[in-house]
Amino acid sequence: MTPSLADTLGSFLDLPAELVEATRRALARTEERRAQLAAVRAANQFRVLRAFQEVGVTDFHLHGTTGYGYGDPAREVIEAVYARAFGVERALVAPYLVSGTHAIAAALFGLLRPGDHLLYATGHPYDTLEQLIFGRDGLGSLAELGVECTVVPLTPDGRLDVPAIVETLKPATRVVAFQRSRGYRWEPSRTLASLGETIKAVKTAAPGVVAFVDNCYGEFVEEQEPPAVGADLIAGSLIKNPGGSLAPVGGYIAGRADLVARAAARATAPGIGGEVGPLLDLARPLLQGFFLAPHFVGEALCGAVVTAALGEELGLEVSPGSGEERADLVQAIKLGSREALLAFCRGIQHNCAVNSRLQPEPAAMPGYRDEVIMAGGGFVAGATLELSVDAPLRPPYIAYLQGGLFWEQAVLGTLEGLRNLLQKGLSAR
């Protein structure tokens, strides 16, 4: 008789019967939800495939150039594929954009000038963006350069406060910015439906305002991207969702052509913009990674759903719940203590393909107020589409799990993390 998946996972990790049974129940009650996510994955995969076909990618485009990269055919075609897949006029896709924060910085600094007003519509920005917008260290934040920024808090249940956002608009408001993912916060991520409703209200009140969306962790989670609901510009990291685990570095900015041009001028230099930047030997992994991204995002989402169900089975608080809508990859699990958080993260680390023997320890990280623990062993350092978990060391000690190139790997890591809690007598209940 073929063993069930729960039995196979239990045997692989030598789990106690309690966890094997919890796994069996979690798998059974998430079966329908995982089928729904498979349909979303297929729709996104077809959209990306069609973009490759319409742009006309050939094996010639799998090789980049060196030097300045003028007329780099690989760069031109990958930017055309991104633009077509995301439904926008133009995209900048570049290895010199070293992170999502860097891509967002290029976009915001490109759009805003001294005296302009930035309205941040999704509550206080996460740690690294807080430095970019408000930093007072003399290194050139938006605030230091004379850009006023107003943060609109979320509603008590963590939703966008549309009336407050509209009321906060000023004559000098140039950009209304939205963070799609939850960041390090216990709140819902923003669905495209909620973003679309808010952007429509903003554009009705102030037609000339630019709607900008930080799309990190959100690509291919739903069947469309933010430009389909009115976003003028989006940005993200290639070592998150759209890199498909193959992109070794990079970021993207996509949207209206004139806005991308402003961001590109900031990312390189005025007068140069996006016309330079060789892809070196990165053309193949960037193109192939983008092609594979919808599949791997779908796998990661299925792993997150089962992880949420496992937490629920053991009485832990999770967000989102196993049956809730999802707008990003992140699965938050409230663990309640420093010791429980460390034990859980070490279980994730042990089930990575790379560096599985290492034990993650909290450390100070650039741009963060608290020590952060980061567990993950990907083939690309820091790639959050591969299995990873990170968390700031502050109450209520929430683990933020992302990724898993096959969904069962995320479940394996979660199960070992939960087993660690049980063995140490730790509980967040």
C-alpha cells in the first residue's frame, strides 16, 4: 500500500504521531484551496508564455553583452517580456538594481522633487523604506531633500482607509504609494481588488497623481498585476517572485513609459537612463527565471496554505488563515517568545537544500531597528522564493515564512520547526 504524504513527511522527519495526524488533517482540508491556487498558477503561466511568444524570444536573446551594454538585445527583449506580461508600456529590468528597496528608491526619487508631497497609503513603511523616506542621518532621504511625506494609518482591522487617504491628498501630492505585502506586520496584504478601489478613489479626487505600488512578494499571486487595476508604476526584486529562483540579482520598475524613464534616469544618470546596462551572462537565468516564476510562486502559495493549516491545527495564530485570500507569498505565524521563534526558524534552516547544517542566529541588519533572524539556504543568497523565514526579534515574535520551490519543502520546514517547539515544551497558545 502506498504511504500517504503525511506518513512520508512523518517518516522523513521522524515526527511524533500528534504532528503526523495534524498534517493529515491539514492536507485534507486544504485540498480544494490548493486546486484553486493551481488554476491561478496556470492562468499566470499562460500569460507569461504568451508574452514570450508575442515578443519573439529566440536563443539569440539568451546571451548578453559587456561594457556599457548599448543596444543589448537581451536586455531589450527581457524588458519587452516584462512589459507585455505586466500589461504596461515599458519596463526597466536591471542587475544593477540590487534589491527591491533599491528599485523602489529609484522610482520614488525619480518621481519626486523638493516641495512635492508623498502620501504613503498603507500605514507606516517597513524598516528599510522608513530610512529611505524619513531617514535623518544626512545620507539623502526624501525628507532631507525636501519631500513632504504623510502616512495614512490602516483601519483597526488592517485595511486601507480610503476616505482618510482621499482626505489627506494635497495640491502638492505627486505620488500615492502602496505597499502590497504585509512587511513585518500582523495585517492583511493588499489584494488587487482593494488596491483598485483605492486607486480609483484617488484618481477621481486628484487625476494627476501617480499611483505607485511596491509589488514585492506579490507578483503572480493573483491572476493580474497592479497596473490592471490602475497603478501607474510598480517595482520589485528579481530575487523574490519574478526571478523564478534563477535570477542571481536584480530588480525591475514597470509602468507608464514616461515614469519609467524618470526612474531610469535616477537609477543611472540623467541623459543615460535605461539605455545602458549590459546583462553580461545573466540573460538566460533572467529570462528562464521569469518564465518559471508563475509555477514556483504557485508552489510556494500551496506550501503557505498548508503551513497555515498546520498552525491552526496546533492552536497557533496565523495570518492569513488557510482559507483566506492571499495577495503575497508571506505566511505569518505568531510564536509568542524569542525562544519559540528561534526554534521554529532553525527547523526551517535544517530543511533547506543549501546550508542545512547551519544554525541561524539573530544579528543586526542594515536598515532594521531590531536584531533580525534570517533562515534560508537557497542557491541564490537571500532569494525569498526559495524556502526562507525571517523575523525581527521583537514581541509578539512573529515568523514570516516565504517560498518553497516545491510546496512540500515548506511543509517539511514548518513541521520540523513545530516539532522543535514541542520538544522544548514551547507554545504560543
